[in-house]
Amino acid sequence: MHTRTLNVLTGLAAVLGLGEFISALIIKVEAYPDSFPEAAVAFGFFFLLAVWLLRSRRVTAGTVFVGILCLFEVVSFPGWTRHNALDWVFQIGFAVISLAGLITVIAVLVGGRRSRVTA
């Protein structure tokens, strides 16, 4: 069970990382005023770093890192500027995936703690 939730978390982090790169591209192409696509690129690399941590069996560090990133995404979601329907759809989808990431982070941390207690 722990391996399955860890694989789901790794997949969600990878999707979020790629989504950040797509977001940066959208921001750059649309040339939004007061935009900072470099921040989206940085978050993309942060999510990919978290994927690397999870894949290299640094489960606790990777899980906590993904949790912090997802929490930031969920908390900052109401403040994101939306210019058109593409922004609404993309950003709501991104927030939902980030929320799923938070839920999965909790499941991985609880599952890891449970397996240490029973061992």
C-alpha cells in the first residue's frame, strides 16, 4: 500500500512540475502585465527535484518538500490573476491536483509512520 501511494505522489509531483513549465510558457506567450514566468520555471524545477528525491528513496524529504510546494499552491490559488478562460481552467485544474497532492502527502506520511510502528 505504501508503495502505491508513493508512486501516486511521485506522479502528481511530476505532473505539477510539468504544469509549472506549461504555465510559464502561457505566461510568456500571453505577455501578462506584472507577470514573472521565471517563478513558474523555478517551481517546475522544485517539483522535479521533489520527484528525484522520491525516486531516489529519500521518501520523507521528498514527501515533505512536495507537501510544502502543494500547500503553497493551494494557499496562493485565490490570489492568482486570471485573464481568460484558459487561465481559469488551467489554474483550477492545477489547484485540484495540488490539493490531491496534499492529501497524498498525508497518506504517505501516515503510511510510513504506521509501517515503522508495526515493524
